[in-house]
Amino acid sequence: MDLLRAVVLGIIQGLTEFLPISSSGHLILVPALFKWPDQGLAFDVGLHLGTLVALLLYFWRDWWVMATTGLRDLGQHSLRFRKYQPESQLLWLIALGSVPTAIVGLLFDDWFEANVRQAWLVAVALAIVGTIMLVADRKTGDCRTVKDIGMRDAVFIGLAQACALVPGVSRSGATISMALFRDFRRSDAARFAFLLGTPAFVGAALFKSAEMRSDMDGGVTELAVGFLVSALVGLAVIHFLLRYLQTRNLVPFVAYRYGAAILTLVIAAVRVA
């Protein structure tokens, strides 16, 4: 892989991981459209590690407060969850919401890697989830905040995140949509989606660490460049989306998903013909 491809893929990862348009889908579609060799799942995880760093940098205060408050409450109240401070409760709710993704990833990771990386499947997922996003965006009561999240919310949003293991679904698209169905404000839905996604990023990086080392043996510089670019772009996109959703809706992202799906299917059909 040359440096230009690493930069392009890093930009794509940074843009699409946090915008609800599917990073894994674009990391399959772009190489397919330009007839680049598939960069491999391990390189994808390296790019995801860059966006993990972006998440940690952007939300470090949230994680610090949740961790310190959580440890203090655990020491004072043991497992009496209802006595915990809101920050502690949020930490445990994030852990609860991460369970579905962990289970599905451990059980079906090899199957997903072998069977759902085709461009046409990504296009179908882009369109279907785009429709779900549109319905959720219209349905939301737009009245609940992160402070209102309960166990049932965490489980439902966590199940939606597990669906994002299918390329084209979009982790942020699935989780934001489910939060909107649960009547959360758009910006709060995105904030919780980003916090919930952090453990999944950590788990993916650890789970694929051996493959990442193998890729680095053949292209340390390229992986480092992709990692850095995805982190920097990701930071900017997190900031943009949280501000954007304070006053605007998901319709532009839905339109983009439809357009990307149609373009992918047309190009695939032309190449087959």
C-alpha cells in the first residue's frame, strides 16, 4: 500500500466513522470502486484505532469523571446501583450496552469477515439503514437527554450497535437511530452513541492485535499515516456532528446513503455487463 492510499483511507475513516454513513462500508466501497486491492480487516482496525484515539481525546473529561466517580461509588455503596451518582450510573450503563456487541463480535466475527464484505451488500445496508434513520428522525420526541438513559435504553441501543458489525449499517447511524426511537434529543443521541462506541473500539483493537502486528510488519509507515490522519479528521468530525445535531436533522445523511447505494449498484451492474 502506498502513502496516498493510506491518507485517503484515513480521511475516509475519520469522516465516516462518526458521521452516520458507515466507515466499514466505505472502507470496502472505495477500494472496490477504484479497483484497489482490499486493504484487509487488520488495516481497517488500525484506522479504527485512530478514531478511538479521537474519541478518547474528545471525551477524556467525561471518562475521567465517570471512572473516578464510579470507583468512589463502588467503594461507598458496593453494588447498590440506585445510590450511585449519575456519572457512575452512566459508566455502568455504557458497560451494559456494550455486551451485545461483545457477544456478537466474539461469536460471528469470522463469519462477517468472510461473507459480508461485498460491495452490493454494503449498498443494500446503506439504503435500508438510511430508511430507518429517516423514520427515526421523524419519530423522535426530542425530549430526553443523556442524563435520562436507563437500563432498557442501554440494552436497546447496545443491540443496535451490534448490528453495525455488518458493513454499511454504521455504528453511529444505528445507535443514534435507536436513541431517537427512544425519544432522545439528536445531539444527546450522538453523544451517547460516541461514548458507547468507545469500548467497542477498544475491544476490536485488542481482538485484532495479532493481525495488526502482521500488517505493520509489511507497512509500518502506511499504517501510522492512516492512523494519524483518521485521528485528526475524526476529532474534527465529532465536534462538527455534535454541534450540527443541536439544530439540524439527519436528512442530509440519509440522502447521502441513498446516493452512495445507488451509485455503487450502478457501477457494479456496469462492470458485470
